[in-house]
Amino acid sequence: MAKETAPRVSKPTFRADIEGLRGIAVLLVLLFHASIAGFKGGFVGVDVFFVISGFLITGMLLREYESTGKISLSNFYARRVRRLLPASALVLAVTLAASIIILPPLSIPSVARDIAAAALYVSNIVFAFRATDYFAAGSAPSPILHFWSLGVEEQFYLFWPAIFL
């Protein structure tokens, strides 16, 4: 019995306009985090990234449907895993190692829980609940706080292809 191969989805051509928007989005976030006067809306850069990502993923799903007549959810999620998991796992492992070396020992369990939440792409939910916790209000921010946006994006992609179908 022959093994079924994943359908080849044509790659879109390079889009300078999209790369330009990505650059502007990154710049907005960087200027916000650098506390540059006049750039208090760094979240706009994150929103731009969400919109670009949604546009690109939707186009990819459309191209797959047009070329094969169907959309393979397993292939879609496999592509997401191959694209995100290696870099994400490396960042989280290095962050945990650095935290063990740099942070006080009592902080490590909290950081480890945050890393586990980030690995499962639910850190945005964990951080949101923590922000509403009166007793956690004065605690130091997590070293992986920036993973909240990846959590939002991956939660969206958990449902978008199914909704798209």
C-alpha cells in the first residue's frame, strides 16, 4: 500500500509590501519597548502582525483548496509545528537554563510554570489570570511574557482552518 504524500501547496511569490508592513510592525513594537516618546501604542505592531499572519495563512489555505480540492488539517498543523516548534523550544529551554542560573531559586517554579504554559501556547491566558490576581500584582514580569502573542496566534489557528472549511 503506497504511503499518501502531503499535497504540495504552491508558495506565494515574494511580497515586498507585506515585508514592508512586517518591518513597520516590528519597528513600532521596538520603539514602544524602548520607551521612545510618541510610540505608546506598540500593541498596534502586534495587531498588524496578527492581520498579516491571518492574511498569509488564509491565502495558503485557499491555494491548497484550489490546487487539491480539499484542505488537510493534519498537514496544516504539521506545517505550523515544523515552523514554530524548533525555535520556540530553543527559546524556552535557553530561558529556563538562564533563569536557573540568574534568578533566585524561589522564582524558578513560577518561571517553569510560565514556560510550560508558553510551550502549550496558553501563556496569554495564564498571564491574563495572573493580572487579575490581587496577590500577584506586584510580582516581577515573566521572562517569557512576550510569548503571550504567540499564544493568541496559535489559539486562533487552532480554530481558523476548521471555520474556514
